Amino acid sequence: MRRAAIERLLPAAYQRAAGPGSVLGALLDVMEALHAPDEAVLADVDALFGPYRTPDGFVGYLTRWVAMDHVVAAPRADAPLPLPAGRLRDLVAHGALLARWRGTPYGMRTALELATGVTGFVLDEPPERPFHLVVRVPPAAADRLALVTRIVEAEKPAAVTVEVVAAPADPPSHPTPTEPDFAEPAAGVAAVRAVGRAHVPAPLPHDPPEEPS
């Protein structure tokens, strides 16, 4: 708030005493300076809640705000972020999508790929073990098993047991076909959905939406 605006809020007797060189005038100048940083924030407050505009220090809060606390999993608010800020920004940008599909294979795979930046996660349901899920982690994400496990535990249906397994790396002399990247979906997959800077595939168009548990 500008000094003149603050001065107009004062009783008339104080306004007359707030002339140049007065003690009250100096105090009003100090008040204007103290208000300036807060007013700068309020003038652009919408940027705080934009996934790709918010300062790095606020990304962790927004991640918790969209119910992705398990990704941050920090004991203190001032602890270093467990992921690059760009990955967290992608998760925040897709927070509504992830909430809608939580408890489904599509939702779990999308969360894992956004958090790790790695594609190729395989979700198996062994026929001999009902209500059990085996998540096979591609070699490129094998060093992030703790993060993957937290995401899997949070995204799975409540009644399902899970097992996270790191897939062995393919021998370099015998390359095997890899799954298509999510940014280039296979035939039969709906157009790629983009939110912010990250790209995720849409579910198969002929499949009805799965109800999250």
C-alpha cells in the first residue's frame, strides 16, 4: 500500500501531523516499504498455483495439495525434494487426471511414468493369485525402487496386494523390442493428451472408464 493510501486511513489530526520531515511521515514511508514485497506477491498470486510458473520452493506444497504426498514423502517441509522440480510440476499439472484414474492400471502407469520420466512399466495380474499385482520396473528406473513402491502402494486398489520387481536389463548384444513411448501411442490408442509440458496417453477409446477404488 502506498504511503498516500495509508495516510488517508488515518484520522484527520494524524494526517495533518504526517507532513514532510515528521516522525509520522517517516513511519508511513517505512510502512510502504514493508508492504511492497507482499503486494508484489498478491499482484501475481495466480502464478503461485500454476504448475509451471510457481517458484521451485512452492512445488512441494502443490504436490501435496493435489494428494501426491506419497511422492514427496519428506519428513520436513524444508527437506530437499526427492525428484527434480520438473517432474513434480508434471505431476501437479496432471493432478486431476491422476485423481480420476487412481486405483486403475492406467492411473498407476501414468503416475509412475510422470514421476520417473521412464516408460515401460509392466503391470501383471497372475491368474493363480487373484487380487495380486506384480509391477515390473524397467531397468532405467531400477535405482528408484523406493519411489516406485510408494507410488504403487498409493495408487493400487485397497484390496489388492502388490509386488514390485526390477526387470533385468537386456543384454546389449541381443536388443529386444521396447514398448512405444507414451508420447507416441500404438495403433488403437486415442490421441495423446497434453497438459503443460508433459504428455500422457489417453485410455483406449473403446474401453469404458474404470472406476477408481
